[in-house]
Amino acid sequence: MPANTDVTNKVTSDGESPLKVIEQVTEVKTDVAADELVEKPTKVEVTAPSYNLAKFKLTRILQNNTLRKTIALLGTFPDVSENDIAVLLLEKQAFKERDVQTELDNISEPAPRIFSDSLQVNTEFINNIYGSFQCVPSSELNNIKTTVVYPATEKHIEKYSITQKYLIKETPTLYEELTLPYITGSHFSLDWVYNILEHRQETDRIVYEDFDPEKGFVLLPDLKWDGKTLETLYLLAIVHKHDIKSLRDLNHTHLPLLHNLRDGIAVAIEERYGLSASQLRMYFHYQPSFYHLHIHINPVRGDAPGIWCEKSHMLDTVISNIELMSDYYQRVTLPFVLFEGSKLLDEYEAKGAVQKGGKAVTDGKQLDEKSHDKSRKSNSIESPQAQKVKLENSQAEVVEPPKKKLKETIESDQPPKVIVVAAE
């Protein structure tokens, strides 16, 4: 099916289809006057980068995720600029089912495949029924998906770096006093978003579009997706409405938009990719990576980045919450994660709105009641504080008690204390 064909015959009360799909990305609207078209400034779509990937100079490795087969690099393109920094994300491609097919009778054009004469095999060992090999298929199957952010900002470096993470409990008061001023004062560029919405860039990547200015959206592949492997499908739906920064701004007036997003995305993806609504997860991120309302969509069976409970909010749940309470997201405490070195985290600390952690319990002694009450109050929803919880990956080291002290305990008149640890 062509990328830009209509997917539904359903019409609204005014006789128009709620899901208007681009039939030609270069079409000119007939209801616009010619002089208006001349006066409106346009930009030529950029199809070639200003940098040469082969001349990338590495500064340091931000992270190396062996589980996801990705690596994030920080560096420069010295031939373009010595000052502008670049973030490169390299990702090994996922396997496609067609790559392992051995019967190609139904395929009209020959396609590269793993099990062919071009496969290079190096035997590591053979042991009875088990064999271990290093295999190198044809070069067409060894592509590395490369995403470039250039020039990159500190926020991009934070996003792709391995740093300490902290869980913030953002109350409505904290949002108004700290988070919102940070968002509005940081002047995050949304030019690339407006380029998409106004068809100045990436027009050939648009999957579907609803042109309604109040409840319409653009649906297109996320940069994380290779655009080919259905198992790793990852799409973004960016709303046309410009005054919604994030989940915090949503209220009952946005329910028509949210319903239209849910229904329109489901119809478009089922028609284009054959996945039903029950096979998809649609969710918001909080905090989002950019402050213009958008939804992430990927298959439920897939393991996508950013689907953790402290970051993602399912679209259905958001709709239900607002239907129950019209200003739910203006009243609720929302958790989100901040990275070490984040300016917003610094704002929380400078304001005294972050508690870094409680006192350690030593020698079996509990905290005094005053400290316990203080800690408990600081975690309450009414308190204008957010607890900063350090997420440690390493386990605490278990220290054996000195043998001498253990012996003294056994020989004393007092019976030894027995600690029973229940197995998980």
C-alpha cells in the first residue's frame, strides 16, 4: 500500500474525514490565495548534511549499552567547526525475518540473506552436538544505524550519558516554582518540530496526518526506528496545537484531541502496518525530551526505551484520569528522573527542595523520633519538597562481624541475638 493513501471512510458531522492523509507532499492548497503563497517565507528541505561522518573526531564515549547493542559518542567535526559538539548514536541493526528466509520463490526481487554463498564462517569449536561459529554475512546485512545530533546541547549530552539518576517527586508547587521557569527560561529549540508540522523538512517520512489545527497531528517514524523492522516499530505523533508543552498542561478541554489521537493513530497504524490497537502501547513521557506535546507508539511485544513506570504515562490512563478529574494533571504529584549534572537538578538543590537521603542506621539504632517525623513530613504530598532517591546498581558489601566479638557474645551470660532472613 502506498505511504500516503487514505485509511478511513469515517466522516465527522461537517462531512470531513477526521484523518486526512497527505496524498502528495508537494500539493498546494487550493483555498489559499496566490499572493499569500508568495508572501509566506519557505525553506528548502535539507537533504545532505553539512558534516562528513568519516571525519568525526571522538572526544569520549558517553555510554556503551551492550544489551541494546548501542554506543553513544561525543565528539566534533573539526573540518566544520572546532567548537560545535556532536552526539552520535550507533546501533546494531535488529534481525529481520526475511533475512533468514531460505525459500525466496515468492519474492519478486532478490534480497540479501544470511544463508547464502556470501556467508563467511569461522569455526570456534565443535563439541559433540554443539558447534560455535563466528559468521559474517553480506555487507548489506551489516548496516549500523547512525543518529547524529549536531550541534548538540548539554541536554543531549545528559540524555545519552551514563550518569547517576535521581527520582524526583514533583508537586504542583514545585512545578510552578522550579520546573516551569526552567522550561520557559531555557529556550529549548523546537525549530525541527515546526519544520515537520509546516512541511519544510521530513515530508517524505510522514506516515499520516490529520490537518485539524485543534486536534490534528503528524505521525512519522522516530529516529530510534530503522523504518523497516516491524518488531521494533517506533512512531511519534506530534500534535499541531502549539500551546501544550507536556502532560502538565492537559485538562478536560483537550479530551477531543486525546480521543482523536488514540483513534486516529490506531486506524492509521492498522491500515499501514497491520497492527491492531490492542497490540500497541501509546504513551507520553514525563519529563519529555522536547516541550511540544507528542505521543510515543510502539508494539507491546517490543522492549522500547523509555517505557519504565517512572517515565511513561499511557494515553488511555491519561484520558481516564482527566475524565475523572478535569484538572487532574494540575493537581497530581508526578515523578520523573533527573540526571547528575542537570541544571534542573541544580535548581532543585539550590532552592532547598531536594532531600538527598536519610541518615544511615548504624549499630542497629533507629533514627530519633524528631528526625523520623522530619523525614516523613518531607515526603508528604503537601510539602514543597521532592525526595531525591539515588538509584544504585551495585549491592552493598556484606561485612562479616569480627570473630573475637562473636566469641565474646557466645560466652557472655546474654543469649545471642538470632536474625532470621526470609528468602525471596
